[in-house]
Amino acid sequence: MSEEHSQFIKTPRQLITVVVLSFVVPILLIVLLVKFVGSTPRTGAGGTAMSTEAVEARIAPVAKFELKDANAPKTLRAGAEVYKAQCSACHDSGAAGAPKFGDAGAWGARISAGYEALLKSVLGGKGAMPKQSGGEFDDIEIARAMVHLTNAGGAKFEEPKAPAPAAAASK
């Protein structure tokens, strides 16, 4: 009899061993896989891995209400600060045809129109530039930003000074 066509299982003991292993090995693999998947922390919604601060930040209301005293003295922000917060998005890149910061050629014709005409355009809006008056910044702060921007383009405008307090003006 030749060896190449013989059976793999030759005794009843080998048969029992193969049958038991055919049940035990898959069950063991499933248990190990479940343990591996269950041991990783969940970071998504409903996970316990987020800190209390992270959860509070996620569920915080979008709109915030801030009560300001209209009679409180207000410190005016500098033109460069207002420019960075409000104007730089378009004027640094030249988006929507906005003249770039420091580009004397683009600012020449606009500067020649004068301070008042430029201020009127800035506060009322012109072209793709929206109206700036009535937003987060006061008109005087917007004027300071305009002076900062135009002076970088070659103008020699003087930065507007803070208005006198109402109490001092009435005396």
C-alpha cells in the first residue's frame, strides 16, 4: 500500500482531537476578537473618553448674550488691531477686487478722493465690501483702521482722535 493516498486521521483519538479543536479554536478566536474590540476607548458621541470640559464645550450654546453698560467709558482699539480683526481677510489677499495692504498703485486713485469720501465708502459699503458701520467696532475704530490701511498704501492721513466724553462736553 502506498503512503501518498493514506488518510490524515488514523486513530479514534486523533478524530476526537480534531473534532474538539474544530469547535474550540473558532470560539477562542471570537472571544479574543471581542476582547480586542471592546478594549479600545470610544471617542465618538456617547463615548466616556471625553473630559468634562470637552463635553461642556460641545454642548455650549452658540449664541452668547453679553450685557454692556452704555455709560461705561470705552477704550478705543488701535487701527492696526481693527484692521487685523475686520479688514485683513480681504485686503491681505486682494479678495473680490479689494486693494491689497501696502499696494500704493492700487490705493493711489482712492486716496486722491480724500479722507471723507473713503470713510463714507467704508462705513456705507462699496462693491463687494459690506457696510462696516454698526458692527462690533465703533465708527471711529473703523476710521482708524481705514487710516492704517491707506497710510500703508501711501496716504498721509492723521488717525482720528477719541471724541471727548459726553459728561465733559456738557460742562
